[in-house]
Amino acid sequence: MEKTIVKIEKLSHRYSTNWAIRDINIEIGHTGIVGLLGSNGAGKSTTMNILCGALNQTEGNVYINGIDMKLQPELAKKEIGFLPQNPPLYMDLTVDEYLWYCAGLRHIPKDLKKAAINEVKERCGIAHFSSRLLRNLSGGYRQRVGIAQAIVHRPRLVVLDEPTNGLDPNQIIEVRALIKEIAMDRAVIFSSHILSEIQILCKEIRMIENGRIVFSDTMDAFNNYAAPHSMLIHFSNPPSATELQQVEGVTKAEFLTERQVRVFFSGDQDIAERIVTISVEKGWRLKEINLDKSALDEIFKQLSNQTAKQ
Ligand SMILES: Nc1ncnc2c1ncn2[C@@H]1O[C@H](COP(=O)(O)OP(=O)(O)OP(=O)(O)O)[C@@H](O)[C@H]1O
């Protein structure tokens, strides 16, 4: 069996004269959720549409379980379930009618259709809405139907383009739980422009900016990279910058006002505890301490600059 379910090689796509994605390389294993993070217009949908055979690339190759999407698109597509950004839901059909239609499109044999549909309805928690028109379902339930159509033929890979967009907080939690459940026995690619969504769900992350992959690693590695490396501290009886720099892990101390100082550090974040303890011992009278947030925009910018220089 192939070690990877998805292999994308040097993928580039141009809409008329503008390159939407350039030289994208991605490999994905057989189970778990991989997050595709990118700001609006970064190239997520273009990549996903090509990956699922809905758009023909200008350059490069896509292999699904070793099958070349360009040479054997029908065979490759059998392995994929796709929920595009705008799900193809027919509002005048009931849940059952719609899933029958989708099962037909996926060439599920007639005698297996009923069982396959019942199974996905159970799995996606929509069995009690079998006879309801799609137009009368809430956004969260419509999204569940969208996910059900994506897994009805038991694909090894499910691609979900911004599936939690436009849902309310409760619906988001429910759809996330469903995605986690379906990723137990298959690979899921999940795209979002919201970092926290990807952090909650994914074990791996591919970050795309201006059409290029700028970060590709585990979620832990990303969190480490994006972790704050500075904090803002307010003392009533401040020490000198030199005294602060003597605290283990502190690399620099910059006073913003007489009593407010930005402290830069490397390594673990227990440094805040160390400063609190030392401050009590030395009578610095610490009033406030806050870790600086790493702004996602800043991380995107840094990573894009690094990639541009390579
Ligand atoms: N059909 C099209 N014709 C021309 N340009 C397009 C087309 N579709 C996308 N683009 C452009 O390609 C670039 C990548 O768009 P894409 O939709 O892939 O990004 P995205 O990361 O999915 O963004 P969003 O989250 O906003 O959908 C953008 O500059 C976009 O304007």
C-alpha cells in the first residue's frame, strides 16, 4: 500500500495571466486531519479543487493513493469525498432523495445503496431528518448532509473546504466532533483561514500564503514556532534592564515607560513564573504581567518573507 494517500508535486495554477498557486508540494498520510491554513485568496480553494479533480492544473502532478489524477481521474476520484466551499445541495430535495442522488453519482451498486445511505445518516446524525427538505434544515445540519455526501462511497480521503464557515458556535462544535470521528479511519484535509480552528482539529498543518506553501509540519511544531517570545511587565519598583537580563532565559529587556518593560525570552514559557518569584524575593512589586500574543498576520508575513528569500 502507498505510504501517502495524497502526493502533490510542483503544483501550479494560473487563471488567465495570474498565478494563483506556485510550486506546491504536499504529502499526506492515511489517517488523521491535516489543516490547510491560509488567508482569503491565498490559494486554498484552488489547491483543493485541483486535488479533487474539479479543476485542471496548469502545471504539476496530483497522485491519490498512487493514482495520477490527470491520467486516471475517474479511478482517483473514487478515493475522494469532497465538500466544496459552496456545497452542492439541492434545496428542493429531502435528505434521503439527495443522498440517493449522490450515491448514484458515486456508482454505488443498487443493492448496497440503502445500507450505505443509512450508515452515513447514522454517522452524521441526520437519520431523524430523512424526509425533511434541505431548505428547511439549519446551517449546521446542511453541513452534516454535505459531509454525508462526501463519505457515502467510503472514500479514503475527505476534503473539506472551510466546512465551519458561517455556522454558529454550537454548530461549529458539533461539526468539529463529526470531522474528528470521520478522520479515525481515513485522511481528512480541512481548510480554514482561522488558525484556532486548525489548532483544535489538526495534527498536521500546511500553511499557504500568496499561492505558496510557507509552513509544513506537525501542529506541535507550528505552535512552538508561533508561541509568544515576549511579555509586557509592569513593576511598581522596577529593576534595571541589566538585572532583568540576568534572569535565566531572558534575552533582552526594553523599558517602554519608567515602570513598563517588554521582556524577550527564549525557550520555555515558565519564565513568567520565574519572574514572579524573583520579583517577590527582590521587592520589585510586580503589578501586571502579560504574554504578548503572536499575531497571525505577523506569522504569515514572516513565513512568506522566509519563503520568498529561499
Ligand atoms: N475563477 C477564478 N478566476 C480568476 N481568478 C481566480 C479564480 N478563482 C480564484 N482566483 C484567484 O486566485 C487566487 C487564489 O484564490 P483561492 O480561491 O484559491 O483562495 P482561497 O485561499 O481559497 O481564498 P478564499 O478563502 O477567499 O476562498 C486569488 O487571488 C483569487 O482571486
